[in-house]
Amino acid sequence: MSSGAERYKVLAAGVLCMIVTIGIARFSYTSLLPIMQAETWLDEAAGGWLAAVNYMGYMAGALLAASVSDLRTKDRLYRLYLVLAVVTTFAMAFTDNMIVWAVLRFISGLSSSGGMLIASGLILNWLIRHHYRGELGIHFAGAGVGIIFASAVVELLVYLAQSWDLQWIWFAVCALLLSIPAWIWMPKPDTRPVTVSGAKLVDQPPSQLFMAIMLVAYFCAGYGYVISATFIVDIVEGQETLKGMGQWVFMLIGLAVMPAAIIWDRIARAVGYLRALMMAYGIQIIGIVLPALTDSVLGVVLSALFYGGTFIGCVSLVLTMAGRFYPTKPAKLMGKMTLAYGVAQIVAPALTGMLARENGNYDLGLFLAGGFVALGTVLIIVLIQLEKKEQRQVQEAV
């Protein structure tokens, strides 16, 4: 098989893994949340706590990814997480016990790190070794496909009058079918410290100050991302003028996500990764707060496009930067970055769910999320200046 054809199979494996571990194991919950609230005892606060537990699992997966350097171990984790995504999705249908649900959401969160971190690290390492551009835009487009997939499946099953538990079973069947090519097409990792042409892979770590600021900025992005990711369907359905549009808005987010990471790759080539990241943060702020400012159809459509078109771009840009700093072990720094992202995702849903229960809407939670992303934007500006200073110091030293 030609290396070009092999590249497409590797990228396809990553996209399918993203659909299974992110689109289904993670985002099916967002699509099903209003249905579960209508047909079970689940309320806004409990829904927020389950989302928080899911991110605890994701954070545990990020911690594991950060602690493992061996590519063979990462490959085994990749395959294990595909299995866990299928099993936990299936098991959600057979209980309405909060504790059991929490355990399942934790494990599904753990499996989500397989698509976001383990797979992206394996793919980036493969691309760099085979002298392709070290970009993850196509891989992260799988998140958009997964969101669209989750929304479309729920719309179809609601039309067929399927109950919440049967919907979880259908999602599990889809996850099983998609995980088979995701398993087969991901090649076993090459552990040699050189590329296929024999060139040595060399790590180029940033300064400790740069990394510290980057971690805080990425924490802010995580807080901003998770509110809409968890509650957007419920937010839209809770507005009288937008009743019945929740799944369609979530699907629109998925449509915006699909090309977003690829577009931000191109922007980063032109202006640099940090400037592209600053632009993405700025646009995301608008996308997050718009539902709190207007209940018009145009407002929610713009919110979906701005939010969907930026959050995965932020993730892709940051994790690609991490992989380029450490090409020999890309998932290690990716894991550390995602720990910062994940801490925010544990705190934010639970806090927002409680605020929504107290206030009767999600407005305060949305404004708080927008404020965090605004802070992150300021920190990215600081990083741009720091990068210039450190580059000057290197040039003067030479």
C-alpha cells in the first residue's frame, strides 16, 4: 500500500475513534439529556453532576496519558478505550440509579481520552515519522462528525418513538460497528527514535514560564467549552421561541466543527499558532454568551456557528503545539495540557447546573464561561509577547 493511502487509513481510524469515544461515548449524553430529564427523575443539577463525573473520567484518562511514554502501551490503551466506549454506552440503558450512572459516565469519560489524546498522539507521531505535516485538523474533524451523528440518531429515534433506554442501546450498536475499522486501521506504533528516512526526532520544549501560562489559558478554554457542550440542547429547549430546535442547534454545532480544525490549521500556517489561538478564543466568547443575550433564531444559529467553529480549533491548535514541542512522545504533554482543560470541565458543569436550578436559566453560567475565555484570551496575548522575547534571547545568544 502506498504511504499516501496508508495516511488516509490512519486518519480515518482517528476520525472513527473520535466518533465512537467523543461523538457517542461523550456527546450522546448531551443529545439525550432533555429526553432523560423528561422520562426519568433526572433534573438540571443531577445532569450537571453526571457531566462533571464524565469529565473526572476524562481527566483521569489525561493523567494516564501524561504518565505513559511508551507508544506500545498507548496503542493498547487506544484499543481498550474503544471497548470501554461501547460497553459503557450499552450499560447506560439498564439502570436509572445515580451511582451506577456516575460510574458509567466516569468510565466513558476515561474512554473519551482515547480519541482526544491517545489517538491524536499516535497519529501525530505517525505523521511526523512519515514526513507529513504535523497537523491534526482532519483527526479533530471527527468530533464534528460525532456531534452531527449523535444529533441525527436522536432525531431519528425520537421520530420512531424510542424511549431513552432504547436510544442508548442503539448508540452502543453504532459504536460497536464503527469501532471495528477504527481498531483495524490504526497501525502498530513505530518506537524507533528516527523518522522513516532516518532523521532523528528531537524534542524542543518551551520554557517553564511559557508552559505555566499556557496551562492556565487552556484551563480557561476548558471552562468555556464545557458549558455549551453539556447544556446547549437544554438551553435552547428551555426558551419558548426555540422549542423543538435543541437537536438541530447541536447538529449545527457539529457542522461547524467538521471543517473548523482544518481551517484553523490553515490560519495557523499564515499567522502562527498563538495568534490563531487568540482569534479562536475571541470568537468563542461571542458564541458562548449569545444564548444569554437573545432568544432569536438568528442569535442561536450564530452562537452554534461561532462556538462550534472555534472550540475544536482551540483543542487542535493547543495539542498540535504540544506534539511539536515533543515529537518523540506527543501524548505526554498533550495529557498535561488536557489535565488543565479537564479540571475546568469538572468544576463548570456542576456549578452551572446548580446556578441554573437556582436562577431558572443558564444565563449566569454562560456569562461566567465567557469571562473565563476572555481571561484566556488575555493570557494568549501575554504568551505572544513572551514568545517574541524568548526568540530574541535565543538569537542574541547565537
